Amino acid sequence: MNIVIEIEKERAKYAQRKKRYSVGLILSAVLFLLGAALMIVLSPDEYGLWQWLLIGVATIYIWGLIYFVSVPYKVVRQYEAFYRSYTRGITEREKLTVVGHNTDIKINKNGLEVTTLKTTFVDKNQSFERDIYVLGKNLSLPSGTNINAHLFCNVLLGYEVLE
Amino acid sequence: MKMTRKRLEIALAYNWPLFIGLPVCAGLAISYLFGVYHQPLPYEKLNLFVASLETESEAICENIQAKFADQNLKEVSITSANPGDAIFNQKLKVVGYNRADLFLLPLSVLDDLTPSDVMLPFSEELIDTYINSEARTYYVDEQLTFGVLLRSRSEDSWLDDFIDFVAEDYYLCINVKSKNVADFGMYDNAEYDLALQTFSYLLGGEQ
């Protein structure tokens, strides 16, 4: 069996990253609030300039926060959720024939960045097409190769090349 | 993580109200907090209740504020009411009694009031410290002094530039509930006497 993803290793990596990001988020919020409170308390009676300065800093912080929560943090959460749900979800094994590999990166419904492996499978003497997702571009399976694929949420986790 | 741009586009498409709304809310909150924190304390602000036909509030406030700026006076306000108005008494009793530090009232208004309800009776010490030595006419009720003549109807005053007085004798009185009357009033805060200093200033004129 050729392993495409080392589930446990990836799960641990993303779990740790999620924890680090969460701590960073909380810490940044606490620091920002402390800084804002200090600015208010230490501001002179003519506080107009300080007020606008703080509003500017707060705007930049909030934009950064929204970006961080909706992009890097969300990615980590989605990857971590994918690997975590693997232990509870249903995995499948399917005999497939590789047709081609589209290396354009897409975001699938789980939020993972994937490429598409075009395959076919035979059911009741009829051939059907099936696109499966591959995490990353590095998969060297020539066209026409028969594989026994190990899939979870239509993502290729590992495969065996069949004779 | 090569799709950062694509993910950002998705985030913007879904979260654009947050990008606008949250900074606006934060701005309002910051503005409010600055305002609350820098709000003048009771002993840093002064309110004068003036019974007059018309008052140039801004000018007289600026004048008093400029005089006492170095003594931490941050806000001066005027509550003005025409003694001829039907709601004058109500305004005096609701707004004046509760907010004002000093009252500039004509004799006819004073005669209709019970000064002991809200006016500070002048003690010897107060008179010696804050009223200059020249002979003064006082408003006395039940053997207590509640006011000092500020402007006689027959004489001009430096305050005529700011206040359109009714043609009567005007008395200057002090609110017993003021927090700016040192320890003469209801509160024992000897170091805060801005109302009394303003009282002296109004009596003495622009010197």
C-alpha cells in the first residue's frame, strides 16, 4: 500500500497548529484591549488625535483579525476537522483505473486544497467515470494503472497498484 | 496554503459586512469610552443658573473658563431662563436646583422662593474669604444671608456685556448641593472651591 497521507501525523500537526493559532488569537485580543485601555487612560485632555489614532489601529487590527479568522485559522480548522473525522467516518476501498491527473489546485467542499485524479470504475459490466481528490500534486500514476484506492470523503488516502 | 487569494476572495464575499460594521462599531465604542473617561468630574465643571431675558452663554462661559483654566476648570455651562416665562419656576426647581452651582436671580424671584431649601447660607468665614471687603448689600431671609447683591437696577455691571438683565436688583446665590463650594456646602471637600472663586470673580468683575 502506497500511503498518500499519513493521517495521524497530519492530524497531530494541524491540531497543534490550531491550538497555537487559538492561543495567538486570544493573546492578540488581550494585548489589543490592554493597549487600547492604556491609550485611553494615558491620553491628554485634548484627546482628539489619540482617539483617531486608536480608531485607525483598531480598524487595522479588526481587519487583520477577520482575515486571520476567515483564512489561515479557518484552513487549519478545516484540515484538523477532516483528519479528526477520519477516525469516526466511513472509509471506502474501490478498484479504479487511472485516466489522468489534473494538477490544478481547487478547494473542495471540506475546505481542503486538492488536485483531481480522473479515474474509471466498472460496475455490472459498465464503466463509469469518477473524479477523486488528491491532497497535493505529487502523485505519479500513469494513465491506465489499476489501483485499489483507499478513500475518505472522496479524498485519496492511499492506494495499491494492481497487476 | 497556495489558495490564500482565492480564500480571501471567498471571505470577502461572505464577510464584507463584518469588514465594514466591526470597525464602525469599534470606532463608536472608542469614541464613547474616550468621552466617558475624559468627562469632567463634578468638581471640574460649573453650572450657572441665570434668570435673564437673554444670555450670551458661550461668551460668558469662555470668559470664566479662561479665567480658571489653570485651576482645572474643564467645563462651564449656563442654564438660562426668562423669569417672565410660565415654566420659569419649574426650570429653576428642576434644572437649577439639581445642576447649578451659582444662581443669578432677581429680587422678585428670590422673594417667591424659600431660600433655605437650596441656597447656601453665608457664614462669616465665607464672607471674609470670598467676598471682598467693600460694603455689600445682602439678601437676608429668616436672619440668614443667602445672597449678595451682584447688580443694582440703577447701575451698570461688567456682566451687561453678556447678560440682558431684567430691570431689577440681582443677587448672587450659591447652591448648597454644589460640589465646588469647599466644605461650606453639603460635601466636605475643602480643596474644591471653583464655584466660590467664580462667585468672587463675578462680584469683583474683570480685574
